[in-house]
Amino acid sequence: MPGKHVRFSTENTFLSPLPLLSRSASSTNSSSGPFTPPSLPHGSLPKPTPYAPRRAYTDTSAAKCRAHHLVAFTDGSPLLKFDVSVHPSAIASHHKGVASAGFLEPAVYPPQPTISIISRHLPWSITVSASNGKYVTVADVFNALYRSLRTNITAGEYNALGTQKLMRRVMEAYTHRYTRLSGHRGYAEEKRHGVKRVDFLMGCTKFQGLSPTSAADVWRLHIS
């Protein structure tokens, strides 16, 4: 960006993922990461920019694959409230009957030892591996999404956005992410930890679920 200098950290720091996620009445921000960019004025954030997946995966209603009800995409509200920019320990649900045991069940059926999550809003795919050595669980999905999106972007990835407009939108998402902690513990740390992959979502970080594609081990991420 003209007149702006953006530094990129090569260090990535993550919170330990939680194997079980329970109901919570409130959402809190836990963060860690590395230093970076300048503050920019921010207002309402635009929707994220679509990226073309490296391979074309066609959604098909006839697919035999399905996602666990805790992570399945639906036209209505998801069962769980999950902001992918916030640690999974903050996951909440207003629905009764959401048991913590569900987070250890297979995330997709048929169960898979590894899955890839793609999004038209990201130039990367997210790999989710089975923490139990057998099949990817619901908890694995949430932990992998958070961990992957907390990865710091490189200067090359930032420059690959190609236009000053897109660079600014990513910077606005970054600024919005740390300023929401203003007056709270973690503000300074989040600010200096810099631009992360989650900022490529440009403020749209509400998890809406996963839907199947034509490949059993590739799932599409929906956000809003």
C-alpha cells in the first residue's frame, strides 16, 4: 500500500487445541501470534473476495457423503456458534441437547482419516488429520480451522492479492480483528501479531458449516 510498510512475521504461535468443546453463554477472544502492520480507519467490512479453487469440485445433492449435524451446512442457523477467528473454547450453542461427546464423533460420513476443507474465499485448502489416528472428529475440524487460519501470511501471499483495493480490505479486516479487543487484555498482543490467513476472509468469520463435494475427502467451508 502506498506510504505503508507492512511487516510479516515468520513465527506462528497457537493455543493448545481443546479435545472437547462445551456449551458457553458468551464468546471470548483468546489469541496469540506475531507483530506487524499499521492501523487503518475501518467501518463496515465488505464480503470476502472469491478465489477459484485449484481443482473444480462440484457440489452434488446426490453425494453419499454427509457431515455430522454439528458441522453440517444448513439453510438455517447452525447448531453451534463458532467464530473462526476465535479459539474453539468460545464455541457456544443455544440449543439444548448438544452433548460434548458429539465433538469426538466422526465429522463426516463415511469417516475419513484426513479431509481437506476448501473455500472460494481462500487461496489455500485446510488439511484436517485425525487426532485419534482413525477418523477426523468434529473437534478436529474446529481446531484445524482455527489453527490454520491463525497462520501468518507471507509477503508473497499478501502481494499475490494483486490490487491495492484487496490489500486494503485485508488490512481493514486485520485492524477490525485487533481493535475489537480495545480496552481488554490481549489487544496489544493481537495487534503486533499481524496479518493472518483469517484476514483473507475480510471480516466474514461466522462458521456456517461444511457441505460435500464430488470427492469424499474434500469438503466446502461456508462462512458469513
